[in-house]
Amino acid sequence: MANAITLARLPVLVGVVVLLYAGNPQVRIATAGLVLILILMDTIDGIVARRRREVGMLGSKLDIAVDRIVELVMWVVYAHLNLISVAIPIIVIIRGGLVDTIRSFSLVWGQTSFGMMQTRWGRWLVGSGFMRSLYGFSKAAAFCLLALTLGLKGIWTDPETARWADGVGFVAVGLSWIATALCIIRGFPVLFEAPTLLRDLDARMMQQTAKE
């Protein structure tokens, strides 16, 4: 059930992208609500997984993969629509590629991507409820306000109301950079611990080879 909710985010994502490009201003404003649903589904699948005891390696990896797809697509779309700097998706893509590569080795340890962290401060930055909530809130607020900004700019065209649309856009861009900064901060512990993690992995592989 939890994995089905996770996968259901992909068609919702496609719908959001179509509406942002093809919808009229009113539809784009309404799409902000759909974006919120898209983000909340990531929380819902986690709640369902814990209550139904469906927490496992597959669900963990699937959740990370879909969340990364949603995040990257939304940043790229908003940059293409000239709502944010192209630097944001570039930063997120580079960070995601490096961090997700390291996290993929968690399968060797039979742990989740968060469980593989070894230092206390690393576990707090990466997996604590506070940091995950702060990052999730800033990202969700940025995504919703950017969609709202796109719609408002199509409706509020006179100089007086256009300033209000620009104000919403300013807040949205600010939240986008905050989310980007948190994305980097939460990825740093993974990269910092990578040499130790991979050295331990090499040692295990050598021991296994010696036994064979």
C-alpha cells in the first residue's frame, strides 16, 4: 500500500507539469494546491508504511528515488519557466548524484540510507525529524508559492497588483534558496563519512574474497 502511494506521485507529478505549462492563470493558481498534495503524499506513504509495518529496504529506496524525481523535475520546470535561477537545479542535481551514489552502498550493510550514518551529528542533520521537517517545509512552500506566482503574474498585470505578484515571487525564490542550502547541508555528512564507509566496504569485500 505504501509503495503504491509512493508510485502514485509520478502521475500526479506529470499532471502538475502539464498544468503549469498548458493551464491558464486560474488553473496555475489551483495547481499550487495540487503541488501541495504531491508533497504531502511523501509524508502519507511514510505514515502508512509504519502503521502497516511495510517499512523495508525496497520502500526506503523507492521513496528516495521518487522523492528525488519529484524534486529535480520541479526545480528544472520552475527554472525553465524563469521563476528561479538555473543554478538551483544544477546544485541539486550535482548534490543528488554524489549523495545518492554513496547511499546506494547502504544495501551492502543491509541498512536504510539514513541508518548507514555513523556519527551522531551526521544522523541528526540527515535523519532527525527537525531537519527533515524544516527541509520538507521550505521545499513544499517554495514549490507551492512558485506555482502561485506563475498564476498571479498572469492575472495581476497592472502595475499596482503586479507588485504583489512580485512580492509573492520574492518570498518563493527566497524559500527556494533556503531549501537548496538545506539540501547541501543535509548531504554534507554523507560525503564527509563516505571515505570511512567505503573503506569499510573494501575491507569486507577483501575478507569475503579471502574466505572464498
